[in-house]
Amino acid sequence: MDTIFIRGYKIDAIIGIYSHEKKNKQPLIFNIEISYDTTQACDSDSIEHTVDYHQICNEIYDYVSQSSFNLIEALANKVAQMILAHTIVKEVVIEILKPNALENADTAGIKIARKQNSRY
């Protein structure tokens, strides 16, 4: 199994449980690993046989920038489900960093892993 990755993908979103978090968008940083069999893509050198990470980023941006979540866990799970909807994807690891979450820390966040045909 091979993995492509996206690092440091930034999206402003409504996320959090506090009233000020529900009113103002804040930055989130996504690190994403997408595992799949690249054999056919390697042989064909065609976008049809691979994961189009540009398309996936657009889907994530469109969804996250318009969404509102209380918990970062719920958002991470939803993004994982969106990526796994691409049937070529076998496993995805999503890390979401929330840099403004804690006053005395660089960031807080979550990292989840999901597989095709698995609830969690």
C-alpha cells in the first residue's frame, strides 16, 4: 500500500464549543495521508487511476469552510468519510490542528485513522 500526503492545508472554519468560537471562523491546519494501491497509476501515468488530491482538497475546503462543528473529532471523522467515499482509497489518516485553541500552546488537535468499510 502506498500513501500520498497533504501537509499544512489551511482552512478557516467555525469550530468549538464556546460562544466566541461559534461566531468567528478560526484557522485549522489539515495534514492528510491517503493510502491506496498505486500500481495502476504507475503503469498508466494517468490521473484516472490515482487519487486526485487537488479535487479532494477542493471538496474538503468547500465543506469545512461552510460547516459548523462543536468538536474537532466530529469534523475529522466527517472529512475521513468524505475521502473514503473515493473507492480507490483504502485508508486515510487525518490530523487537524487548531492553533488558537490554547493560550500557552502552539496548537491542539486530533489525529484519526479510518479504513474502507469500517465504522472506526
